[in-house]
Amino acid sequence: MTRPIVVIGGTGPEGFGLALRWVRAGETVIIGSREAKRAQDAADKIKQKVGASAKVSGLENVAASAAADMLVLTVPFEGHATLLKQLKPSIRSGSIVIDTTVPLAASVGGRPTRTLGVWQGSAAQQTAELVPSGVSVVSAFQNISSELLNSESPVDCDVIVCSDNAEAGKEVRRLAVKIPGVRAVDGGKLENSRIVEQITALLIGLNIRHKGHSGVRITGLPEIAYN
């Protein structure tokens, strides 16, 4: 039996798209939001899309983070640190926290095609500093278009997974490939997430310029690398 997945910020486009894809794959998903009703409304919307067998529910963020030990952060950077401080008492030791956050300049009124400097080096490294001891932080899913996640088409994109905990990284790669079309690549240590986060700003610029939904593919690696 697979562990439930809590998607914090699951009412937004990225979080909802990830939740939808995992529910379609048969995973149990709990959507977290600042308001329990909004979370449940999003869960009901997924049930309408997937069917009565969909294993999805909605809770307020703190209650959601206490309900499982696999958490996915899909929140804007401006609220990132404040939310983590709020959630910290409810996050269990031994949990995996997957951070999809990108510190885009748009969060402070700048351009979405630039990232902000983060004191710790990246949003994911900031998360590692703020979560309780014994929690593994994994950086992933920054480069997948929310529009593609919310469609019914395969997602033509590789997910680069970075973590200082090899087993946690492997667990997240197994989760990533449940999304049709996705390959998962071990991106090394968590500090490499700063590079992955910056790629997102580049992709946004490409999408604006060419009116598309670009992603990344890593080529030239042996097949065993994509898992």
C-alpha cells in the first residue's frame, strides 16, 4: 500500500495538476489549503474528473500536513517561509517534503523571467532549514508546466530530483514517473536545486516568447539513469 500524498497549495494550478495526475494513477491524495472548504472543493472537482473511485480529500493546511508523511509544497515563494513555520509543529519526523517552489521575481512585483536571490541558495534549501530535524527535503517538479499537468495529454518533460537523502530522492522519482510521459533523473545534492529553479525562469521566458508550454529533456544518459 502506497503512502498518502499531501499536496499543500493543492488548490492552485500546479498543486491541483499534480494531485489530479497522481489520483488518476491510483494514489491517495490529500489536498491542503488555507481554508478546508476550498481544499474539499478542489478534491470534489478531481472526483468529477476521475470518477467515484478517486482517492482524494481536502483539509486545512495544518491538518493536512499532520495526516501523512509525504508532503508536496506547491505554494508561491512569497508565502513559502511563513507557511513552513506554521506547518513545522505538524510535520512528522521521518517525513519527506517535496519542494516545487521557484523564487520568481514576480512574487515581489518583478519579472517572472527572473529568480530572486535566496540566502540559503534556493527555495528548497530554505525549506531544509525550516523543517523539523529528521525530515528529508527533495527538490522536484519545478520545470513542469501547470497547463500540461491539468490536461489529459502525456507530459513531455523530465523531472530533475535533487536531495541530500538518496532514499528520499528515489521515492520521489518513483512518484514522478507515475505521471504519463515523465522521466525522472537523479539531479544530485539538494544544492543543485538552485540551478533547476533558475531553469524555470528561462522556460517561462520561452513560453511567453513562443506561446508554448516548454519543459526540459536530459539527453545522452544511459537508460538506467531515467528512473
